[in-house]
Amino acid sequence: MAIPDGVKGAPDWLPPAAGRFDAVETAFLTTARLAGYERVRTPVFEHTEVFLRSVGESTDIVQKEMYTFRDKGDRSLTLRPEGTAGIVRAALQAGVPRTGGLPVKWSYAGEFFRHERPQAGRQRQFNQVGVEALGSDDPVLDAEVVLAGWEALRRAGLRAVTLLVNNLGDREDRADYLDRLNRYLDGVEALPPEADERRRLNPLRAFDAKAPGMAAIMAGAPLLPDHVSPAAKEHVETVLRLLDAEGVPYTVAPRLVRGLDYYTRTTFEFQAGGLGAQNAVGGGGRYDGLAEDLGWPERFPGVGWALGVDRTLLALRDAGEPSAARVAAFVVATDAELTGRAFALASALRRAGVATDLAFGGRSLKAQLKAADRSGATWALLLGPSEAERGVVTVKELRTGDQREVPAAGVVAELAGA
Ligand code: HAM
């Protein structure tokens, strides 16, 4: 019988790649924690309407990429294609807007699902780390969020990142601009049918229509940032001034609309080279109308980003990072009689906080030393009959080959303190 394959587009993460995955996720979450963002966890599925109302009916995500199914109670549920909608839903459900102490600053990490055509950097199950700051209009918060994303990618080891920033203004100010854009698109002679269909749902979507010739068509289109309100203009200018002061380089990108409909004012994307078409490693922005889209009676603004763990790893792969050592110590018993002692020594080291391994299956001394080398350990601890008799352990520095004897009673304390 053939072994069933894993689901297409849903990767398995095995060592050593899974270790690098954890390191990237930790770097992102650490950066968020240092800026005062607290961890939250929301479910991987939501009522479908959460995404219909927030991500937006005109987006590729809602149009064709959601994993939607009916449960046994005939409710329509969807595996989360992104995190922001569920986080805002959870905040509203918990009554956060009325609790005071705003903004709340939250971070999250986990699996997300989009039924896309799998290719490098585009999966059906992927991982994001995100931050969402809810309940404040302050542009300083936008600057904090953008800067945290920039720092998070650096902390993960990614240097060559391009930051694009746009101003999508406030929704209530958009009607006039959308009329203009529609008039422009009406005047285009051969608008590709796919682009025409998208813009009927949301004219802004014409900016991310991929049909051939669209880039040239949109090059002449009126630009949203030229038509935003003075307040929205001042808001994003403040954000950019703060980024300037921090020395964060960015490119103003007046055609950046991103793949989700909820954005207002500050909108941004982090791109990395070497990823081809999938060059966005992360993105985000303000979403001041999202809570109301979900049915909340008052304004409850927010700003955040999500960084893709998978794509960051792809971008780092070119940098050829060495994989981290699996353990610090490796216990080698030169005699089968000493297996019990080796096991006890490994257990004591682990208890003292020293990551330790040993060989299994009664392997030869040579095979055990090879396993020690392969583990990446700093030290091999050799236990032979002569050592056992004298109550010592031979500590071999695997990088240099130097070795010395240490009293068995003190070896755990010594390595734990090293
Ligand atoms: P997004 O741009 O749709 O934004 O996704 C953020 C990141 O997730 C992307 O830049 C990419 O690295 C990764 N990603 C998305 N789809 C895939 C895929 N199919 N395969 C691999 N990686 C993928 C959001 O999701 C918003 N919720 C971000 C946000 C938070 N905006 C405000 N707050």
C-alpha cells in the first residue's frame, strides 16, 4: 500500500530547517515583546462572515482562496487566511474598546491557510507572526509598528529589506477619488476582463490586477495619496518623519494597495530580494474601519503587521546561515558496561540545563564519536573503565580536539557554569 502524501502546499518542517524556523519565529516575537506587545492566541477557524466582512469580497483571498466548510451544525466556518480579523473579533467580543488602558498591544504566531497555487514562497499552509495595536489613532503607534517590523526582520538575520509605504487615506474621503479612478478606467480601451471584474467590486483592486499590460495602464491612473484628506496626509507625514529620525529607509509607493480591503492611512510592505514574484516577506497598516465592518457600533482603530516565517526563511536561505548546534554536550560510553552511568550523566546535565545527548543502540566508540561530531556539541564526555575507576570524566573539546580530565562529581556544575 502506498504511503499517503502530505497535503500539497502544506510543508513538513523537519530538522535542521525546523530549528531555523523556530529561530525566525522567536526573533519576530522577541522584537514584539521588547516593544510591549503581549502574546494572544485565537482559533485557527472563525465564522466565515468574520473574513467576508473584513478582508473584503473584492480580494483574491475571499474570492478564491478560503478553506470554507460547513460543520455538523451547518455553520459556515473558514480556516483563517490571515490574523487581523480574528484578533479584532476577539477584542470586540471581550469588550476591549470599553476597558480603558488603550491601546492594547498584542502579538501572535501560528498557521494560516490560503488555497493558492503552490510555488516557492506561496503555500496553502504557512506561518505568520503578527502584531496588532488596537484603540489608538496616534501616528507614533504606526511608526512604532513599522519600526518593530523592520527590527524584527533584522533580528531574524535579514539585511536586504525594502520598505514600501503608502497612504490609503480614510474611507469616508475615498468616494471622490474612486469616481476619478473609475472615470479613468472607463476611458481605457482594452481593460483586461479580469481587471474589469475586480474593479467593479473595488476600483482600487485595479492596482493589483496581474493581467499583462495592467502595470502600463495603471501608470497613468490618478493616485490615491494625491486625494486624501489633510488630516490623513499629516498623519502619514508624521509617521515618515519618525522613521526618518530612526534612520529607517523607505520608498513611498503610491500604487501599493495590498491584498486586503481593510486598510486606511498608513499602509506598508517589507520586500526581500531573491524571492521572485513572492517578494513580500511581510506587510500591514492601519485598519480604522475594521471594527465597524465587523458590527461594532463605534470607531475602534487599529494598526499592525504580519511577517511570513516561511518567506523569511527562503530569503535567508541565500545567506547560507549555518545551522545551530542541537546539543552542547554528548556523552560517550567506551564500554557497554558503562551505559547506565552515561545515561545518568546525560540526565544530570539536562537537569542542570545543559542540552545533552548520547548514542543509542550499543554503537562502537568510533560510531559514538561520529554521532557526537554530527550533533554539533561543544563537548564530548568520555566515560571508559579507566575513568570510571578513577572517578573522572574526560571532557573533549570537539572543535579543537583538546581534552582534560574532570572529577565526575564536579563535571555537571562545571559545564553548567561554562
Ligand atoms: P498579508 O500581506 O496577506 O497580510 O500577509 C503577510 C505575510 O504573510 C506576507 O507578506 C507573506 O510573507 C506571508 N504570506 C501570505 N500568504 C502566504 C502564502 N500563501 N504562503 C507563504 N507566505 C504567505 C496579512 O495577512 C495581514 N493580516 C497583515 C496585517 C496585520 N495587517 C494589519 N495587521
